[in-house]
Amino acid sequence: MKDQRLSKISRVNDVCLAKLNRINQQLAECITIEDAKRGVDAAALLEIYAKRVGANVTTFNRAAALKVRFERRLGELLSSAPKARGTRGQLRGRKSSGDSVVESPENKSATLKELGITPKLSMRSQRVAAVPVEKFDALLSQIEAEADKEMGTTKIVSGLLSNVPATKFTGDTEWFTPSEYVEAARRVLGDIDLDPASNDQAQQVIKAEKYFTPETDGLTHKWNGRVFLNPPYGQPEVAQFIKKLLDEINCGRVIAAILLTNDNTDTDWFQASAQKAAAVCFVHTRIKFWKPDGRPSSPTNGQSFFYFGEALSKFVTEFEPFGILMKCLQ
């Protein structure tokens, strides 16, 4: 009887491992958002199957880890996918052709909803994609070798995202600043010479003398004068843009600036901003940003305005109505 039970367990594991190997091959060929979503679904079904048929712990954990690997790939593709013009949330499917990237005509108008990608999955996959690769690979390898403790997708993702700031990740990265904050910043700065992380539509409100878009990439240019920066709310861009701002202030090209960020006080970029700024305003409510289609929307945490410059009293006057102000010690 015992031998029969062991034989059954062995057969179950063999079946699960065969399925796992087939799905794992798809990961190497995962080059479109649709590919990644199919991989997430297939690995999720395998995780459920492994649990139901009583596969051993290592096999179950490998199935769960494979689902997380597909989620990371999905997050990478969602973060880098161009938006189709004219309709918010449309994604162009992309396939690799040698060294070039070509559009997949059948996918040009596919929305997240049509692809079966929920806002929750979009958010989580992009957060997983933001985890440093060293941390990701180390934890996943450890889990895949675990023989005594079942982990499952939820526990794996929780471990990955511990100590990873939840900057924005609500499914997109375009959050336009409402006019009352922009006008207050304009009054403090005198004018806005540069908006280094913007687009044509946002400039209807910001009206900077000069601005950079994702296509012109503000990180690759020198910044000068008076800057208003609302950086992209995703990793690693938020840290890169803030570091760029602080570097340009240090070298003297930026003479004054107002920076709008989320209240991620535990991050290196928030701490560095506070150490350099003259003052910071902690906004008393979550800002109702506006989206490209005109709808208001708020992120999942509060926001802060950092001021860099000499007109401290002007900043206090203009931003005191928005929240608590604190002077930063230099």
C-alpha cells in the first residue's frame, strides 16, 4: 500500500514537472503582452493543479515561482509599451524581428480589459518588475529549491515587495498636476523655464518655456533656470529624475525648483530631496491629478512639494493653504 502511494505521488510530480517545463519554455519566447498574460494564466492553473493533486512542496513552489516570473515579464512589457494614440489605455503588441521591434497589427487596439489584464494584475506586475533583478533572482531561486515550506504566489510577491516603495503603480504613469498647484509654483518661481518630464497635453497648464517628453528624454539633456518637476511615478524613473534635478542644482544650472513627489519618506530619493531643499509642503489631502482624458484621479498615498531656492517666504505664502510646511535644515 505504501509503495502504491509513493508511486502515485511520483507520477503526480512527473506530470506536474512535465507541464512546468512546457510552460517554462514559453517564458523564453515571451515577447508581447499577450504572451506574458497567457504565461501568467498557464502558470496559475499549474499552481492550482499542483496543489489539488498533492504534488510535493518543491514542485508546487516552482509552479508558483514560474507564475511570478511571468508576472515580472508582464510588468516589464506594460511599463515599456507605447500607448496607442487617441484612446487611453490602448497598447500596441510588439514582436521582435532580429534586432528591430515591429508592431503587431492585430494587437494595435487591444486594451488591458480586452487582454484580460485587471488593474490589480497590472499594478502588481509592474511593482514586481521594479524589484532589483539581484533581489528577484535570489529570492526566486531560494523558493524554487525549498522542500519543506509551501510558499505560493501571494507569499512570494509579498516577500519581493517588502521594502519596495509603492510609488504609484495604478496601471499607468501619466499624472498631470492640477492648475492651482502649477500656478502657485509659477508665482514662487517667477516663471517656469523648464518642465523636464512632460508632454504636449500637460503643457496646456504648465506652459513652461521649454519641456522634454518621453521621446526627447529629459534625462539626456542639461537643465537650466527655474524648474517644475512632477517626475514619472514608476521605478526607476522617479529616482533617476530626482537625482538629475539635485545634480543640476548642485552644479548651478538650475537656480530654483519645485519638485512634486509621493510621500515615500523611507526612500533614498525622498531623503536626498529633503536634505537639499529649503522647505517641504506635506499636502493635507491626496492631490486629484488629471489624466489625459480629462478625468481626475488620485494615487494611493499623499504628496509633497519640495522647494529649492531663495524665495522661502514666497513659498510659505503660496503653499501654506495646501498643507503643513516644514523648513529643511541644511
